[in-house]
Amino acid sequence: MALQILNKNWQMKQAGQDGIRKPARVPGTVYTDLLRNGDMEDPFWKDNEIRALPLMEEDYEYETCFDLDRDLMGQDRILLRFDGLDTIAEIWLNERYIVSDGKLMGTQTANYFSDIYPIDCAVLSANA
């Protein structure tokens, strides 16, 4: 069995905004990324929690670009496994909707058929 871990090169931005994508860590959380990127002050300091509340009402998009490992390219189908999704989310691969059950909790899987993998770069997106 071949395995490729997609935890590198992730970027995030507020959904529906044309803003610049900022670095993100996967696994991780939206709030940790907002804090790390300077878009939110420490919510545990003084009354910063009140200022962070509006950020919790927004949706965020995460995206990474990756090259499929050669070991996986010859497979008829590939299983994508998502560990730790903790919210309502939609997952897209190369602009093709692949999974959402409305309450993605814990581990989720999706079949990824080899006819849609690109030669150069696959784009995996999560909207939460």
C-alpha cells in the first residue's frame, strides 16, 4: 500500500474574500492560524475574546497544491483519508466536489479515481 501525507504547503483565507492566502498548518485549527498570522490577538488576554467573536462567525478556506506520488499514479482508485475534521466542511479536489456529510467529525474517507489526477499539481480545498 502506498501512502502520501498531505500536510505541507497549506494556505488559508476567509471564504468569499479576494484577500491574500496566508500560511496554514494542517493538522491545526483556524484560530491557531489566525493567531499565528497576526489576524487575531490572543483571545485569552484581557478582553481580546470579545474582539475574536466576529471571526468565529466567518467561514475559512484551506488549500494546498501537491504532486501525486508516482507510486499512486498507477492505481485504479485512491482512497483519501481525512483525520480530525471537526466542523461542517466541504472537500474539493481539482474543483471537483468529493465529500461532505454536513458534520465531518473524526475520520472521513473519499474515493479518488485515477482519471482525475493531474500531471503537474492537484489542488485540494476544504471550506469550513
